Amino acid sequence: MPALDLPEAFVTHERDVEAGAMPDTDGVWRTQHFADPTDVRHDMHVNIVTFEPGGAIPFPETHVMEHGLYVLEGKAMYLLNSDWVEVQAGDFMWLRAFCPQARYAGGPGRFRYLLYKDVNRHAALTL
């Protein structure tokens, strides 16, 4: 694999980054990406994810990397492995790779969390 240049350093604020709606969610689930997800020079991403009341990821999903979540605002039910746990502002979660997860933001206000995950670190697979 060819060497990559280092990405440029940057400082930003959530008010300066537009939140993009996730497909087919009518804007109920939005994500602010602070680093360009297509720029493979970054080996981590920090995003803010927002769910309006009633917003959900209704199916268990998994990720190939560990990742951390810090709840900024609101309350939600979060599936972690096989347990549903209520989380709220101030809670921190560290999820292992391949941990089944889902969430439901029941309200009354929006549910927001800061999401860290490593990206672009996966070993190349060869046959």
C-alpha cells in the first residue's frame, strides 16, 4: 500500500458543520461528520449523532472496530449485546468490535451523542 500524506490539522465547532440526514429517515436521524469520511488519511472520526424523539435504529447493527459514545443530550434505550440499557446525558459507552447495538430515542427531547471510532486502520487481506 502506498504511503499517505498526513491530513491537515483542523479545529471546528458543531455550529459550523451541517448535520446530514441518514437515508430514508426524514431527518429524524442526522450525523455531523467533522472529518471528511472519504479522506482515508484520517484514522479516526469524531461525529455528533442526533435522533429526534421517536428516532431509532430498529435492527441490531455491528461494526468491525471498537468505538466510544458520550451522551450529550437526552435519553434513549440502547441495545448492547442482548441487553437494553437506558442511557442519558453524561453517560459514556465503550463498545467492543462486533457488539450488536440498536437504539430508540423515546423522547421527550432529542438524543445526541459524540461518537468516536477508528477508521482506515484495517489490515489488507490477501489470499
